[in-house]
Amino acid sequence: MIIGPKSQEDKVKKRGLRMSLCLFSLFALAYAPAQAGFYVGARGGLSRQDVKAGEIEFTRDSSFLYGGQIGFKLLSFAVEGEFYRADHNLLTADARFLKPSQGMDYYYLGVNGKLGIPLVIVFPYITVGYGTYAVSLDDLGDDSSAAFNIGAGAELTLGKIGLFAELRYTDFSLEIGSQNWDFGGLDIHAGINIHF
């Protein structure tokens, strides 16, 4: 079999591609230990939930949220377990609701994945999570439901300390006191992570 100039050129291209892939893989494996590890952290922020009970709408009540997380990061991917809560005071002028003010405790316990670009000290990312949202309404009862959340943020890492901020959207429904309650809104999170 005679190999022509075109097939010889194809062989050289394939070898070059294989060599490039091997070098990239070696570089990624050598770089991975420096970019992999566990972290633990604390978070705070602003919970801004839109709340509706049937046709009754409540005035948006912003409340401080607080909690923590533990996670594992490898290159451009991270996965973390999270817990946070916020205490709201819901207000309505609707005469169908017996009380003009309603106390609400709001909790989240779940897992979030992050996919980002691992730059030198900044890690911009998108996040998607799934977990249990639990709500307790004063004098009415409580309920919980599993739902997704989405968001985006960035973490600035200085040594073993990481400072992050993110926006996260939630949307879920519960049945409390024989009434369907809809919750949703954009929460603002900020906090600190300690990387090991």
C-alpha cells in the first residue's frame, strides 16, 4: 500500500492532536491537587420572598438570612451542602386575611452544585441546587417541600480564605392551614469559606 502525501499529512495531524491531548491531561492532573479540596463556611444575606396565600398577596418583607455550608471543590466544579434560615414578618391589608401581620420562619437544607471558571484568585460561577424548603407560619402551622434553586456568584480567594457573593432565585409552594402558599424571590448571599 502506497501512502500518499495527503494521508501522511493526516497521520501527522492525528499524532499532533494525540500529543496535545496527552500534554493537556498531564497538565490538568498536575494542576488538580492545587485546585482541589474541602471547605467550610458561613453565610449571611438578604431574603426577599414574594409570598401569596391563594389570592391574598403579602407585602414583600426583606429579612436577614444566615447559615453555613460545607463543600468540595475540584477545578471548575464544586458541590456543597447548605443550611440557612430567615425570619420574616409578612404584612397585608387584605381584609380576607384575619391578621394584618404574619410571622414566618423559612429554612433551606440542600445540596448545590457550582460550575465556574477557576481564574487565579476569582471563581465566577453559576449554581443549581435541590433541597427541602420548610416554612413555619405563626398560629397556622408548618410544611416543607423539595424544590430547585438557581443562581450566580463569584468567590475571591486569598490564601485559604474565600469571600463570596451570589444571587439565588427560589420558587416553591406549600399547603399550610388548608391554604395553598406560594413563595419565591431573589435572595442575596455573601459569606466566607475556609479552604483545607
